[in-house]
Amino acid sequence: MAEAVDIEQTVLGNVLDQPEMLQAAFAARESFATPFVAAFQAAPVSRVVFLGSGTSYNVANLAASYFTRIVGVEGTAPYPTEFTNYGAGVDPGVTDPSTILCVGISQSGTSISTCGALEHARAKGYRTLALTGYADGRVATLVDAVAPLLMGVEITGPETKGYTASVLTVYLWAYATALATGAVSEAEAEAAVAAAGEVTARFETVVRESEEWYDRNRTGLLHSTRVNILGYGIDYGTMLEGVLKVAEMLRVPTIGNLVEEHVHGPTYALRFDHATLFIGSDEAEFERMVEIRNAIGEHAPGAHVITCRDFPGADERDLVFSVKAGVFLAPLLYTVPFQFLAAKGGKDVYIDTNVNPVPIHFGHYGEA
């Protein structure tokens, strides 16, 4: 478990610390995989509801996709207040509430909306589990089981290490659960875990290539009056995290969308000085994404693809990682360039990314 300590941190320092953190988390994976699988198998599960706000919501979105597509059990990711107030994410026809597993994700363990959702879940008779970096946080008192989030120490406002640690966690949860339930074979599960080990072992390269991408595109990116971030498939959650990071640290107007939906209206607002960043998931829409990127690039040259997949026409604007990852593991890589655009970009335009310009806090217990 992480322990709060009195040290000075920067967001950029945390971005650079991710390779070491992820390798340590991967080595200790049984500490968070075992309690999750035990909670999942305690009784039949018809649906897993992942709950979190901010960065944790973006992780929840990925987790819901993982469980639907890998485990074969429906995963949903409603916003916590929508779940609490309107029943979002849960089939109203469910007759046995114990078949619903609600998973609260809160790095600090103090998110007001997530804690409220878990209290609501227990009142409804749903089973509950928390993923948190602090075993003594409020969220841990509201659930049936706790799994540790092994992100190390992160006391900056914007979360980077916590996001990548959470993505690694829910990826490994999905394969451990799928193996336990027979949804994947032992060979498939072992291959998925080995792939995660290889990527975490090479994450220094991911970080270096992401920073090099930012550095060579810095001028255009920092002169953009708007940033569009587009994704699809499994990386819808990655798109959400990219939007959050750029908006909260670089502090320029930032819009996120599905690639295909972006051409149904938003392109009317495209200007020459807009940057458009495409997350190139190796899924059905990839070729269509490249086609749209090329069309947008004719009108606004700041059109960039971030991907693990080689493609014709890639140039200096793009980031094609030399570290290759499958479709479900690639989200671990794809957020890093957005972290550099946000954290290093903010630093380069003299923004203190640790300071909230609106000194009013509502999101967490204990905030003044």
C-alpha cells in the first residue's frame, strides 16, 4: 500500500517515475489479483459495475470493456452520481442483488461521489470491492473487500502514476478472472500476463518515445487554440483520460470524441491552428481513422496519430511506438504522450500544474 509522505512532487516527475512503478506493481500482481478473483467467485456474478470519478472514471470505462470483452460478463461504468441517484449501470429487472458486483475505484480513497455510490450499493444488497492506494481511506470502510492500488507515492493533484497503475490492475484482473471462470485458457492467460510483463519491462522506451514525440511537435501543439482528442473501441477510456489531462494541466479548450462521430458536425468548427490527436487502436476502425486523419490534415496540419501499429504515411507528427502491445494492453502506453503534452507542455508555458486555479474543492472528503 502507498503511504503519504512529506515530499515535494511534480506531475512531470511522476510521469518519468512510471517505468519503475509499473515494474514493481507487476511483480506484486498477486496482491491485487487474488482478492479480486476471490470476491468475484464468492457468488455468481451477472454484472460488474465499475464506479469512479475523474481519472478513476476513465479507468472504470476501460475496466467495463475488459470484463465485457475478455471475461464475458457484462461490465458497465456509470458515473457514480448517476448510479446512486438514477440506477444507471444496473439492469432494473435484476432479481438477486447479490449477483451485482460494484467496484469502486478511488486512488485517494476519499472521493465523495464514489463513496456515496458504494454506500448506495451496500444498501441495495450489491456486493462491493474497492481499488485504492490507501487502506485507511474512507472508501475501504464501505466495501466487502479491498484490493491495493500499487501506484507508489503520488501527492500531486493531477494523477498520472495512479492512472497507469489502475489500467495495469484492471487488465490483470480481467485475465485472472477469465482464467478462473474458464473464459480463457491457461495458455491465453499466461500469454496476456507475459505480454504485460514485457511492456512494463520496456516502459522506459514508451516514456522516452512519448517525450521525443512531444519535443518534436512542441511548437505546433503549444500554439494550438484547441485540442481535439479522438478514439474508438477499447480506447474510448484512453481518449477520456487524454482530454482530462490536457484540460486540467495545459488548460486550453480540449474536446474528446469518437473518431466517426467527430465528422458528424465538429469538423465544421475546425481551424488551421487546431491540433487533432488520434488514438490508433488496432481495431476495426483503424483504416477509417487514418483516412479521416489525412482529410483533417489537409486543413489543419496538426493531425497526429498515436499507435502501436505501423501504417503507410506516418510521419514526424505521429507516434508509432517501437514497443508493440495487443489491443487490450495498448491503452497502458497510449496515455503517456498525453501526459507529456499536459505536464511538460504546462511547464513550458509556465503553468504550475500542482495549483488548482479555482480554490474551491468539492470532490473529496478532507478537502478545505
